[in-house]
Amino acid sequence: MEMEVDCQDSSPRVLVESAPGSPDKSSKDRMLDLLDKIELRVERLRQEAFRLEEEKDKVLNTLVTLRNSDVLQNLPDGERDDVLRYADRVTSRCLSVEVPMKIERDDVQEESLHVVNSMIDALVVQLRADPGGSRHQCLTYLNACSSSVEQDVTDKTFEATVLSCSVDDQKQIQKRLQGLLNYIDKNT
């Protein structure tokens, strides 16, 4: 039996044809080759989903920046209201775009992600009361996600917790923190 996968086709099509086996490869080896090809396609899909999520975040950040811009604030009330209504509509449409990614996690990774998200959420709440301290804390969290920084400017507790998260979650945490730091820098 010979199997072929059309990995470029957008439809989920697996062609199965009866044919004499290859003298060079066993049926198991041909199946494993097929699975290798499918796995590469799945990885490309995952990367594209992450890219789309990043693009959505960039659009939302641009909309937040537009809302807080001096140009908008200097418009007459009626014009500002028109622009804000338009921005609300675009924001709503952007938020309707969802590309859910299920990340496989064990219990420890699930708990670690919950703790990390709680720490970042607390940082966001702290931002209003102490922008300077929040920026410093955000930077120590971000540095904890990178191996190329001085050890004295990282939060060791945060670092240990992040390292208990899945690799995909670690990447998302780092991107979230970078986005938060960019927001703090633009708005404080």
C-alpha cells in the first residue's frame, strides 16, 4: 500500500492507493515518512496561527495608540466622536477575529501559567498607581524570560515560574510583556 499526502492542498485529503511495496522501504517507514510530512504542515499551521494572533495584537495596539493620541484629543468634539465611533467599530471587528490555539499542558504547566498570568495582571493593575515602578517590574519580568541579560535585573520567582510553563506559553508570555512594556513607554 502506498500513501501520499497532499500537504499543499487546503482540503484535508489523504490519498491511499494500492501499489506494490517499495523494496527500499518498509510499510512502517513509508507511514513514518508520511507522518513527518504531516507534522511539518501542522507546525506551519501553528506558526501561521501565532503570526495571525500577533498581527491582531498589533492592530489592537495601534487602535489604543490612536485613541490616546494628541491629534485625536485636539479634534473638535463632533469630529472626535466620529473618529472614536469608527475606531470602536474597527476594534469590535478586530476582536471578532479569533484563531484559538490549544497548547498541550500538564498540571504543573497549567498552574504555572495561571500564576504567571496573575502576576502580569497585578502588574497591569499597579500601572495606574505607580507607572515608574510598574515599568521596572515589567522589565524584570521581561528579563526573566531572556537568557541574555544581567542576572541582577530579573525577578527570580517570576523566572522560575515561567520556566515551569510550556515552551509555547513562554514565547507568548515574553511577547505579552514586551507589548506591555511598549505600552508603558508610549503612555507614561
